[in-house]
Amino acid sequence: MKLTVSRESLLKGLQVIQGIVEAKSTISILSHMLLSSGENGTTISATDLEIAVREPLEAAVHSTGSACIPAKKLYEIVREINSQEITIEQLENNWINITGGRSKFRLIGLPEKDFPQFPDISGGESITMAASDLSDIINKTLYATGDNDARYSLNGLLFHANPSTGRLVVVGTDGHRLAVASKDLAASLSEERKVILPRKAASEARKLADSTANDITISFNNNNLVFSVDGIVMISRLIEGSYPNYEQVIPRNNEKRMKGTRTELLGAVKRAALVGREKTFTVRLEISEGLAVFSSNNPELGEANEPVEVEYSGEPLTLGFNARHTVDLLQAMNGEFVTMELQDSLIPAIIRETGNTDYFCVLMPMRT
Amino acid sequence: MPLASIIGQDRTIALLRGILRRNIAAHCYLFSGEGGIGKTQAAHEFAKALLCREIPDDACGVCANCERIDAGIHPDVRTIGGEERQIKIDEIRAIDESLGKKAFEGGRKVVVVRQADTMNSAAANAFLKTLEEPPPESVIILVSSRPELLPDTIRSRAQNVRFYPVPRGEIVRMLEPEFRGEADIRSRLASGRASLAVDPELLKRRDEFLDGLRRAVRGEAEADQIWGGREEIDLWMDQAIAWLRDIVAWQASGSSALLVNADREREIQAAASRSNIKAVSSLLSEIYRVKELLRFNLNKQITFQYILMRLAPVLR
């Protein structure tokens, strides 16, 4: 194989896969990418056995073939090389020559046949959505997922496509907080689909969505979820098992409403948390007519008190929240105002972007 | 066909192939039996057979799945353990997490844990949840030559598949074509372990170690000179055990039929006439006990010198 590519497009292609190739994997082939050119053009593929990516690369092909090249090293070389055009040539015994300008590199590659097979992605049903929408719903839910939770199904986002309601609902929860974002389904599916996308894959999908302005296609297959846009195909393995019935934890009778400015509340929580007890991270929220006061106290440090003006009329109410969880969710929201729906100090709170019915969070209170 | 090619484990292999044929693989197996008799090999071939699409009850060895499992690069097959150290909790957590996802290629997910008894207790406990409620389509194969060291909680969650030492006759039959003149002595030295029987260095190493032991106890060589490092301690112990065992066997039966080191009959005979059976057999059981203690952090070199000292009266 021998081909010439522009430094810029190769660099862009390599950037996409950097999050996926593992620098210190126990399986050395996984730190390599597969560069192959054949009848269907030239492509770059990489995988960590959970996520697999294949993307097209514009190249002038002198001879076809495939080569496994150390992905991080190639990226570093291409980034530093001082030439607009780079030639990659595969030599005998998996050696790879990289030349650009006056620079010449010879890298040790691996045999192409050792590279994991690209998963079969035929036969799934697809939906399409604007990249910005996908990025938005992942952004609004990902923070709430578990990390290394022994309940595997919580370590990912639930993608629930329901043709009967015509909605795609994306849910993240770690058992203490829950985030639910939804969008209209642009295509009709023949059956209801419920899949759990691992955390890392969701974050890569968000990156993919952020890199484009075009519509993204999401295909539901049996074992994987496929995101494709601009010729790039990203496949993720799914988490096994069923997602907990999250609807059960959404409180039904939260009739007390508190409306406030998001950035003011966010700032108040952040400041109140500064003197909080680090282990529990609790902030206390006292709501009375027109005023919310976030406070915390730490016997070793002292106290903090942060009043914020809000719209509230009703019985005074005192609750405790995990400060970090509260900050996460206020940061993930983007409306000017947020509304908290409350009942009493031990019932979870529902938090919405005021006026947005497509997104809400549920936050478990803490005892103060 | 690889599972079928494992020597001397006919009943066990038939059991495994029956499982494959009827497609009733359980979620967790414990392959147990002495070291070197083919458990690890069988676990590897069983993993291949579970994913091989060519043959229903064995691995073809040539399809893409088989080839990649052989090369250790199949995305849905993981092998851990089998190194000279404990299996740590991080490795088990990685397994747990990986089994918690659907198979990369859509078939089964297989995990082989070699020397499962080297899991430390934190790792074993971390494994319990997965063994208790295994994710669908996953098969975990624990391999251990010392299953009694595994926690009960692990053993009770796995189906035990026993492997037995290979009968000597079968080893002889297997060796005949390649090692004509040596088949008999090799089958004896291997004591039922097929992988050892075909080791080209088997006889040479036996001679080296046995003569080393004897030179050292006679004072012809310093213990430090023949000591090659801590990883040799098992070999030295095994050599000493085989030799003492032969002396006892001779003293008890007066016949060469039961000897391991049958080619050294005369030396055994001489040693047997010099010592009494009670002393040798109590020494033998002591060395067994020390061998057992080696898995705790004994200083290997001091242990070696101690063994030499104890052997002196018999080997001199």
C-alpha cells in the first residue's frame, strides 16, 4: 500500500480516533489503527473492543492494501511534521514508511489480519436527528450516569425509542439523581427499542456530534448502536441487561414550585459548598416566600450563607442536597430560569428548565 | 480437532463435547485437577469450540474465530491469570465490566481464568456478584490445580469439571512415534502429565537436578553454586520427592516396576539398603509439607538449603 494525503485531513482523521485507541492496552493491536485503501476508497479504523470507528480519508492512492500503524505515534508525527503532504507506504514485514518534506520515519506496524473485525452493522433500523440535538441530549443526561457502578446497567445512557409516543427518550441515573431528556423521533420504527449505551461511547458520540453540522443517523442493531455522519461510522457495544424502571422514582405530587435564575442558583450552591463537609457535600436549602437560602456548615471550618431571590409562595420548606449533584445538573441545563418542583424534605425534587417540557432531572434530597 | 486431541481425558472431553453438542453451556465451570494434565489447554480449546461456527462440538482451529482466539486477539474472549503473581481486583473488575456488555461480535463472551486459585481474596469477592448473576451469553472457565484454595463461595457457583492424571499406558502410546527408546522412562517421569512427557529437556533436566542434589549433599558442590534462582525451587522439590518416593517404593516392594527414576534402579537400590523405610517416608512427608508451605512467602533459598540438609542422610 502506498498513498499520499494532505497533512490537514490526516490530522483531522487521526484526531477522531485518539479517544478510542488505547495507549497502554494489554492487547497491542488495539493501540494501532488500520489504514486501508481498496475499491471503496481509503479508510481509517480504530477500536478498543467497545467502540469501533471507521472514517473515510481523502488520499491519492498509488497502490492499494492495508496496514496497522501505531495510532498515537502516527498522530504525534503528523502533528509535528513540516509538510503539507504526507506519504505513507507499507514495506515488507509490516514496516511503514512515513515521509513528508525532508522528514522520513520508519515505524514498526503489525500484521493487518490481527486487527479485530469490524462488527456487522447491517439490518438495523435507523433514526436521524440533528447533530446539535444529539449532543444536547447526551450533554443533559451523561453527568447523571454511574461510573464503575456494580449495577452495570447504570454505567450508561438508556436510549429508549418508542414509536407509539413518537419520542426518543434518553435517561441517565446513578441511583441518586436522574436526568431524562427527550426529542421527537424523526423516523418511524417498527418496534420499541431500549438499549443502554456505555458512558465512554456516549461521550465519544457527543464529540462526533460536536464535530459536524449535518444530521446524524442512529441505527439500532441487536448488539450495538451505530452513529453515522459525514461518512464516519461509530459503533458501540451495548450494556447487557435491563435498565431500572426509572419512571417509578419520579414523584407525582410535587406541587410546590420554586422558580429562580439558573446562574444565580448555580453560583449560590457553588459558594455555599465551599465550606461544606467534603465527604457528604451537603448543602441546605431553606425556602420561604420569595427567598431561597443555601447554607452549609462545617464544625472544622465555619459556615456559609447564600440567599437568592426566587419566585415561591407557599409553606416554608427546608431540604438538603448533594452540592456536587446540584452543581452538575444546573451546569448541564441551559435555560435562563429553572423551576424546582418540591413536596417535602424527604421527597425527591424535580428540576426543569422553565418552559422546556423535553428535559427534567430528579434529585434525591439528603437529610440535613 | 483440538478438543478431541487432548490426551488421556476422554471422559472429561466427552462431557465437554456433549455440552457443546446440546448447546447447554453453564455460565461457570471449574476445570480442576493436577497441574500439567491439560486443563488449561482444554479451557482454551473449549473457549474456541464455544465460538467456532464450523464444528458444533469442537473447535475447527482454522476459522477466523479460532485463529483469533489462538492469537489472543478475539474481542469476546479474555484470558487472565497464569502468571507468577496474584490475580488482582482490577483485573476482575475489568472482566466484570466487559461481561456486562453485549458481545462485540454478537456471539458468546468467554472468560478463562488460569490458576484461578491465585486470585487474592478481594479479587475473588469482586467476582462473586458476576458469578452469582452472570450476564446472558457469558461463559466463565476457572482453571485450577488447587481448587481447595478457592473460596467456597466461588466453588459453589461453578460446575466442577474434573481432569485426571493421564494413565501411563496412554502416555507411552502417545510418545512411541517420536521418542522411541525413551517412551517408558519419559512416561514414568511425567507422572500423568502429558505436557511434561513431551518436553524435550525432561531427561536432561532430571539428570541435572538429581545430580546437583547429590553433589551438594555429598559436599562436592556448594549449595550456592547449584542454586539457580527462586523459580527453580519447585523443580528441586519435585526431584527430591521423586527420589525419596522411589527409595520407599523399592524398600516396600523390592521391585522396579513402580519406580519413577527406573533408569537409575541401581542407585535407588543402594540408597534403599542404607536407610530404613520409616525414616525415608517421614522425610518424604516433611518435604511435602514444606512444598505446601511454599505458597506462603518462604525464603526459597533458605528452604532449599534446609531441604539439602535434611536429605543428606539419605542421599549421601
